[in-house]
Amino acid sequence: MLEDNVSSKDYYIDLLFYHLKLRSFVAIELKAVEFEPEHTGKMNFYLSVIDDVLKHPSDNPSIAIILCNILCRTKDQILAEYALRDVTKPIGLAEYRLTENLPQNIKTELPIIEELEAALSKDLDAIVEIK
């Protein structure tokens, strides 16, 4: 959540990281909808607040990434170009895709749900015993 002194409303960034080598904050918004020009304005707002409230004077300017699940159609690319054209802050735009099918070489390396549940249950039982 962004600082309370920004507004009487609460604003939430989906993901906020600090990149050690770049020495800057990286804000990421995950959108389950097509890209809209308003997304750029929202990220510009977030970057302004982060740079004003969180950024140390020795840090580099913050970076924003907007991830949409539908983006790379021709009309959407033109829309994105217009939305980002005069924005001076570093804002990137990318598309993500969810998949139900993992590659076989990864699928065999990941635990199945029952194994995860068993491990979590074991850890929770150990915590309860400590208390």
C-alpha cells in the first residue's frame, strides 16, 4: 500500500521489488484484461509516489512494468505507442500467457499437490508443537 499521506484512498501496487544492481525500485502491475491507456497513467502515478516516498537520493529512478494478458495485436500496439509516447518515466509493457500444460522436463521436477500439502501440514504441526 502506498503511504497514507498521498490521498484519503488506498492504492496498491501488485508487485514492488528493489533491483540491487540497478539500484532502483521496480513496480509491476498484472492486468487480466487488454491494455488500456489508463494503465500508463496509473503506473506513472505509482512511480511518482515511489520516487518521492521510498526512493533514497542515491537510488536511480524507479521502473514500471505493465503485464497484460492480451496485448500484441496490431491495434493494441498502436494504442500502447500513443499511451507511452510522452511519458518520461521508464514504463515497459509486455504480454503474459498462462498455460495449463507445463513442459514435460519441468513437470517431472515439480512436486505434486499432495506432496506440497503434506510438507505444509508437517511444518504447521511442528509450529504448533513449539508453541
